[in-house]
Amino acid sequence: MLRRWYRSIPRDESGKLLWGKYFRRLLLRLTLWFFGLTIGFTLLYAVVPVPLTPLMVIRCWEQAWDGDRSVRLRHQWVSFDALSPHLQLAVVCSEDQYFLEHTGFDFQAIEKAYTHNKTHKRKRGASTISQQTAKNVFLWPKRSWLRKGLEVYFTFLIETLWSKQRIMTVYLNSIEFGDGIYGAEAAAKHFFGKNAAQINRQESALLAAVLPNPIVRKVEKPSAEVRERQLWVLGQMRMWGGKIDYEEPNTPKKPGNK
């Protein structure tokens, strides 16, 4: 195999190895493979349920490494029709109130977060639901410039190749709601003893209130901060109205600040 690889390196007329040409070819092949695989998986997940995410694997590894905890992974994919309209509205009001209008990025929120983070120790995020979906499905949770760059790329892909309804479906089926709890169906059954289609406004607002950090904010033992945030989400839901209309995008009457 090593001999075959060595023979594949191009040479000039005198037999000198052309390493520059070889690495240019290698880079081109790797680039084509990268785009082919990423676009292929994005097209596949446009119609096929996402069975597992990198975060699920990482969390299972962390649980296995920690001897005090058993490995737990509760995840059950459900269709869009099996996701409560209340929960869809709650996460939009909580995480991304311009979800139906933007093309993956809320530049106004990014600018506000940048200004805030320059003068505050507690950092504020500006990730949209589309960005969170891209990160959850394709990438890892730890922040870095590489991950952020890939997040921009995958966000562009899903916004181009998926509908908003599909993005919401994948988001609510993949998001972490607690320790080993992934997706709305698993969360609804674990915390409320019912299916995701059956959870009401108060329960939906509580689930949305722990995002995007359900390891710190707890659904089962909500702190005063979580309860306050739940009430804020309920208020935003009332201002929005009934449910999300994916055909005719709408916005809250008075979008609030987190």
C-alpha cells in the first residue's frame, strides 16, 4: 500500500517528485469529498429522521467516564404533526422570534450580543434555531472558530435545502432537554408522562425556559430564574397569538428582550 501511494506521486521528466502538485490534487479531492458528504447528509436528513447526533454520543461518553452516573440516552423521533404547536411557538418566542423571517442568521441579535459581550462577563448568545439545529445535528458543542465557521456553512445548507417546517421538526427532535433527554417526545414522556403532541402551553413554556442550557436549568426542579423565564415565554406566546403559520410568516406584536 505504501509503495502504491509512493507511485501515485506525480514526477517531472527527470523523475523528480512534484510534491506541490500532489498536495494540490489531494486538497482538491478532500474538498470534493467534504462538499459531497455534507451536502449528501443534508439532503438525506431533509426526508429521513436523524437517528443520533454528535452531542448524544459525547454525553454518553461523559456519562460512561463518570463512574457515579449510568449511561442514559432517551430519544424518540416523531413527525412534525406529533409536535405540540404550543411547543413550537414557545421555542420560537424563547430562542428565535424572527425564525420565519431570517435566512439562518439574525444579524441584529448578533450585533447586540457583540456589544453586550464586550462589557459583560456573562456572555449572551445570538444563535438562531437554524444555527442551533446545524450545530446539534452536524457538529460538537465546544466553542471554537473552526466550529463556528462550520456552523455558518451548515446553517446555510439547511436554510437552502430544508423548509422552515423541516428545520423545526429536526430541532425539536434533536435538542437536549435534560441529562440524557433528547427531543420533545422523550422530554414530554419523562417530565410530564404524555406525548409531545399533548403538552400544553405552560409545559411548553417550561421546556423552552431551560434552553439552551438544560444541564444548568432544570425542568424537574425549576429554579426561580427558570420560573421567571417561563412566565416571560408565556407572555410572549400570548402576544404572538395562536400558533405558527409556516406559510405566512408572522412576528410577535411586541418582541421582548431575553
